[in-house]
Amino acid sequence: MALDVGTGSGILALELAGKGWSVIATDLSKEAVENAVENVEEAGLRGRVEFVRADLLQFLREGVKIDLIVFNAPYLPSQEPVGDTYTYSWHGGSKGGEAIERLIGIIEEKGLEVGEILLTYSTLSHIEEGISRLRRMGYKVETIDEKPDFFHKILLLRAAKPTIKQSRGKT
């Protein structure tokens, strides 16, 4: 199972469903969820994607197993108050990584068993504590892609739990 957190238009949920994943797509915004549902229905993938209006992972029970979380997080730092749905899409709090920090905190607090997490963030974001926390939780963390964007770079971070290789030889 894959989770697309902060689905927005549903583009990542569409991509995952198109590759055969069963997806739960979440967003805090009612309008975003409605838009994502329309896009998934247009693509003929409604049976592969479930939608939940929720704040990050708050709706999950403790200890749930999740193969993959993708989160195109709001990552730009701002001191301005969040005033509308559009602002939620980019406003990452005063440090720029507050939604990422909250997501990591929920994973840890609920004891979620997540195999892999893909996060976008900006070089303007301060997510060092989140990265350290992921490492303490047993994840291998690496930046796997970056793209220049005006005055900063957008980075794709991968956090994965190492898997234990099974012996294929005779014992």
C-alpha cells in the first residue's frame, strides 16, 4: 500500500496507481480532494485510489504497515500567516520544513511501519532535525534528485528501512 500525503491534484496518486499500487491519497483541503477524485476518475483509476480528507497521517491506527509514503510537502519558509487553501500548498512554516517534521513525528509516535518515504523539500528549508530523527528511527536517508528553481533548489529525499536479505543457499 502507498500513501500520497497532501495529494493536491492527485498527480502522484495517479502515477502510483498507474504502476499498480493501491493508494490512499490524503489532503487537508476539501477542494483538493474533490479535484483529485475528478482527475483519478478521468484516468479510469478510481478503483485503485481511496481518498481521505485528513491532516497528514492522523487518520491511521497505531502500528499500521505502509510500503511507501510520498509527500510533496509545503516546503518554503514564511513568516506570513496561512490564509487560504493555496497558501497551504507551499507554506512550510517559519523554518520551511514544519509539515515534514510533523509527518515524521506522527510516523514515530504511532509506531507506523513504513518501508520507504519520498519527500520533496527546498534548500531554504531547515529539516536537519527531521533527517536526524529518521536516522534514529533506523532509516537510511539520502537526497536522490535536485532541480534548480529560481532562488533555491528543490530536492527529493528518500528514507528507506534496510531490508534483511534472505539466504538463498543451502544451510
